[in-house]
Amino acid sequence: MPPRDQLARQARACLSEAVRLARWADGTGLSPVAAAERVAGELRIPAEQIPVHWDRARLAGLIELHDGTAMPGWRLRAWDRDDSAVLRGWVALFDAWSLAHPAPEGADPGAVGEVVVAAPQFLSVMHLSSGPVTVPALLDLLRRRIAEIRAERDGAASPAGPPGPVGDADDCLPALLDWALDGLAAVGALTRCAEDDRGRPGQAVLTPLGNWAVWVKLEQICVAAQSPAGNIEQHAEDMLRGCARLSPGEARAEYRAWLAARPTGPAVAELIEAARGDDALIRGLAFEALRAVGAPAESAVREAAGEPVLRPYALLWLAEHDGADPADLANGAPGVLTREEATWLWVDTAAAVADHGEGKVLVEHLDSAVQNTVPELLDAVRATGHPRTVQVLVALAAAHPDPVLARAVRRAAFQVHTGEV
């Protein structure tokens, strides 16, 4: 496998025109497609190619649409400095090859869908072959896989031997295989070799980028199969709840397995939705899982920072993503959170401990407050407006071994409860 920086250079080359269009749009505020003649003159990109490369810019996440307006995506901002952003952008285009290269007009939609579903199998065979594969061999693989897909769909057992014809749509499979190979070649995943002068059949071979992408996806499947706690099929909230009693290492393995089994965008959205709930423990675990996502979650986390309930968690996530030391962030997060935000986070974390932990842990949680004294902390806590303030203070008063301090905490809980803040 080529080095990562070499793969990133290839991905940058594959998407170079898309990047130029995205930057032009960012600088002018115009759609390159609507201003194709101007763009063609300024960037020297053939006018007929501008819609193609603009479409690739959107599919690769270089451009994001917000209420119909194109805005630069995080991958465009990170393009020159972050190889991971470049490779993830190219993989997004690779995954969307059938959109970047539309099916032939008049093609049977059902057959087209089956070819798209079957494509990962023949790509895997090409990867494992470590060399060119003939088009007839790929066509045979395609026929077999579509027969299996139809048998599974119809509730029948998969064919034990070589499948028969897949039906009337069988005649269109050679043309649809050509379409698929052309589409994958157009996004830089494979190279096609035409029939030679001796009449030997054409072949196709994966590019280094294509080999790497298939290898990554096969590895993800293997990771998903090794889920330590068996939560892969659960919704985000149930998965996080299942991770609550795992060790940090086991939980991270479970997050990675869960993420590997689904598309990144919907998975991130599901985690953030889980974080909006009433359970503070789930909120904290959701952002731990988002750390396993890394850079692709940045845009969604930045949006989440605008929601008061999620803001402290999102700001800490972003600071860590930007290179801050996690140990510094755990120490009151100076320069990242305001004292009010840090206090809100303290209450939210205390609520998680009160619901799911032990009284001793809740007492120890006092040491993580940014305030120097308990009276200062109580004053700040009463002002946060956190919906769980009363319950947290009552639980803390019940757990604290110092009767004087416990009485002060109970008094604060009563004041919040009666509105005497």
C-alpha cells in the first residue's frame, strides 16, 4: 500500500478541478454552473466540464448546501494541510460514484440499483486479485451477486451452484457493467484496459486509491464484526447506554465498531440527537463517541455549539480537535469555557454521576469545580439554571460526610427549589 501522503497527493490531483471551482465560488459567492462562461475564461476549465466538477465538489463535501446556498465545507478549509480531510473527501466521492456518473438513459432502475449494490463485491475481488481482472470475469461475478441479491430479497435460499439467468434484465448487465466500470474509473478508483489487438477481452485494475479505499472498507467490516458488546445494530442512545459500564478502552472499540457499520453523516446526526436528551450520562458518552469520528464530525459539532445544552461539550470537543491537550481541558478548560459554561458542565456531569454513579464519586466531583470554595460553587450553581440543579444538590448533600457542608448544600437546594436564588 502506498504511503498515506502519496495517496493524498493522488486524491488532490483527482479533485483538483473541483477544488478550484469550490474556491472560486467561495471567493465570488456565485454558482460556477450559472456563470460557466466566466469560470471557463478565468480558470480555463472547459465550460461543459464545469457542472461535472461542481457536482464532484458537492459529493466530496468541499461545498455544503445551506438553505439552497452553497457554502465552503470543512474539507475545503482543511484541503492544503490535512491529508485525512483530502482522503475522506475522495472516499465520499468514491462512495457516490453512481451519482457522479449517472446511469444510461432508459436503463431499468431496478437493474441499476442491483448493480450498485453488487459493485462492492466485484471491487473486493479486484482488490484481492492484486492485478487486472477481465471484464468477462467481472460480468460473471456481477450475475452471481445479483442472483444472490434477488434470492435474498425474495426470501429464498441463495443458489448453491452457478445461478441461472437473472431474468429479462440479464441482457442489460454487460452495458450496466460498462457503466459501473466507467463511473468508477471517472472518480479515479480503477483503470480500464480495452480489448487488445489479438481480441483478448478487456480488463480493469484498481488504482492505488481504489485499492486503499476497498482495503479500508474491508477493514471496517472486520472491526464491525468484532464488536465487544454486540451493540452494532442498536440506535445511538441504546448503544451508548450499553457502553456505560464498559471500560474506556472497551467503549472506544464499541464506538468504532458502531460507526464502521453505518454512513458517517447519519451516525454523527444520531449521536448528537442522543446528546440532546435528558440523560447527562448519554450526553457525555455521545461526545466521547464523536471523538472516535474525528474530523468528519467537525461541522455538526460546530452547529451543536449553538445549543446551550450541548455547548460546553461541543467547545471542549472542538478545542481537543484543534490540538488542545486533553489534560488541560479536564482542568477547568481555561480559555475554552467561560466560568458559567464550566459550572453548567459541572452540574450536568454531576447529574450523570447522581443517576448512574456512587455517592463517593459525586463527593469527589467537587474537586473538579472551577470555584475555589464550596460556597462559591453553590452560588454559581444556583445561577446556572440547569434543570437538574435541585436533584444534584440533594444527592450531594446526602452523600457528603461533613454535616455542616451537607446542611449548606441542602439549603442551596431548597433555595433553588423555592426560587430564592
